[in-house]
Amino acid sequence: MPARKPAPDEPLGLRAQLGSTFAAGKRLFQAHVALAKAELSEIVDEVKRMVALIGAAIGILVLAGLLFGIGLFLFLGEWLFGSIGWGVLLGTLLLVDIAVVAVLLALDIKGSRLGSSFILAAIVGAVVGVVFGLDLTNRGWTALGDAVAAYYDPSTRTVLLAIGASAAVGAILGLLNRMAAGVGDAIGGIVIGGVVGALVGGLSVISMPTTVGAALGVLITLVVWPILAARDVMQTGVDGEAIMKRFTPDETIGLTKETIEWVRARMPLAPRS
């Protein structure tokens, strides 16, 4: 006998009402979940968009900073020394020097030592800049050539005198520096000293514009500064114990030891060291 279908106006039974209520609640929960997923998806998309735009803005600012820094070096090189090449070279050396100083400061090297090295390097660079900027070396070699070698060709005597005299002085200094080390080292000192002297003489006889002389002075300063600072560090050394102490939690270790001793003192059965 088939089950009797309830009349349309007949109320549902308890089981049917519970099933209907559960199904409605399930559909409502699924609707809320779907709505939450949709909203979360939109929020995630907005976050991605915001992060992407902020990242692009930061990247643009970094690029602007790099462009400004590089452009500043190039501008100063062209403005002060007449060539952007000087800006590239001197700017690179300046950044390298700053990096070296940062490393030395990280090694707990005193700033006064680095400052004295810079002052000495600046003095050397200033002397070189004045000498070459005012063309004093070329004038000196020219006057010496006119005085001691006036009978030679004027177009070559100054250069030959500068290279020859400087090479001779360099060879003598190399010999004196290596004389006590043996014959082989003495000969090597003569050769090296002569070559270095010839290079110095050839450079010193060149007639340079004032801007190039000033640029050489700055170049010498930037080269000599890290050398003097490193030489000072090699002579005095780095206090490794002081550096290690900065990274050792002495107070925590001491407090821990005191706590252990306090606990042992109140535990008579515990073995004591």
C-alpha cells in the first residue's frame, strides 16, 4: 500500500521540519561562505594591487636616488675638473673609501685614527694638486734643462732630463733600500727604482691644466686615505677580545651562574662542584 502524501495544508512532521531546517541552515552557511570567499578574494586582489604599487614606488625612489647620485658625480666631475670621466673615477673611489671606513668602524677602529689618516692624505693630495695645478714640476724641469742642457734640442731635452734624472734617483734609492739583502735583491731594487723613477719623471714633466692638477690632488687623497688607514690598522692590530666582548652576553651569563649557585645552595642533597 503506497505511503500517503501529506495534504498541502497539512503541517509537516517533526522529522521533516528538522530536515528542512537543517537544509535551510546549510544553504545559508554555504551562502555566507561563498560571500566571504568572494570578499576575501577582492580584499586579496586589493592587497596585491597595493603592495605592487608600493613596491613600484619604492623601486622608482631607489632608481631616482641612484640616478641623482651618479648624476651628481658626473656633474661635479664636469663642472670642477672639466670631464665626466673624473666624476666617474673620483666618485667610485669615494664610495670605496666610505665602504672601507665603514668596515674599519665596524671593527671598532677609533674614528680619530681614521680622521688623522684622512687629514694626512688630504695634505698630501693638496700638495700634489698645488704642484700640478700650478704646473710647478714642468716649469722646474724646463728651467733646469735650460740651465744644464741648453745645447740639446729644446723640444726633447726637458722630457729626457726629467725621465733620466728621475730614473737615476729611483735606481739609487732602490739600491740603497736593497743593498743589505744581497746582490740579486740590489739589482732588482735598481731596476724597480729606475722604472718607477722614470714613470714619475715622465708624469711630472707633463704640462697640465689647473683642473687636471686639482683632480690629481683629489685622486691622490682618495687613494692615500685607505692605504694610511689600513697601514695604521696593520701596525696596531684589531682588538679581537673587545669585539668578542661586544657579542657576549656577560650580564646574562653572570646572572645565570648566580641563579645556579642560589639553587644549589638551597638543595643540600644536590652535588656541589
